[in-house]
Amino acid sequence: MRDKPYAGPSETNDFDNLSPDQMAKAMHEYQLLGECFETVTDEDMMGRGWAIDSPLILVEGHADNLRRAQRELAAAVALARARGNNWTEIAEALDMTRADAVARYDGRA
């Protein structure tokens, strides 16, 4: 997991010529944007020109990734079942109750 957003010095000029209110808004947007990318450090995210015009681009991209991950997870659960893992083991790996794992991933339920 990433550390909390860092608002320290940057070697860029992303905030030059902005009013204090504009700078605060830009900083807040960078912090929110940084939460979208857990694999990128705050130092790499802040003030590097990563601001985007439409956050919906991120929403769409993450929604696509979520749907793909859900399909892959369902396939991985099916593979684990086919290889003999029981629902208790699978539920533990999923960090959910056995009943929830069966309800979500057992096609026969």
C-alpha cells in the first residue's frame, strides 16, 4: 500500500502562476489521483504533470480492470475447486466467510 499523500517540494513547475486557491485545488486533485494508483509513489505522482481533464477516463479504466479481475478471480476459484481445494480454504484465501464464497462462486448454488 502507498503512504499517505505527500505534499513536499517538487522539481516541476506544475503549480507556478496559480493562485493559492488554485494550488490547493490542484494539490487536492493530485492527492485523489494518487489514490487511484497504488503502485506509484506519492513523490512520483505529485506535481509531475499527471493531472487529467476527465476523471471518468480513470473510472472507465478501473471499471474495466475490476470486471477483468472479477472474471479472473471466478476462474481461479473454479480452478481451485477442480484441483480439490475445499470451500473453507477458498473462503480463507478470499478473506470472506465460507457461506459468502459458496454463494458468490459456486455456479450450482
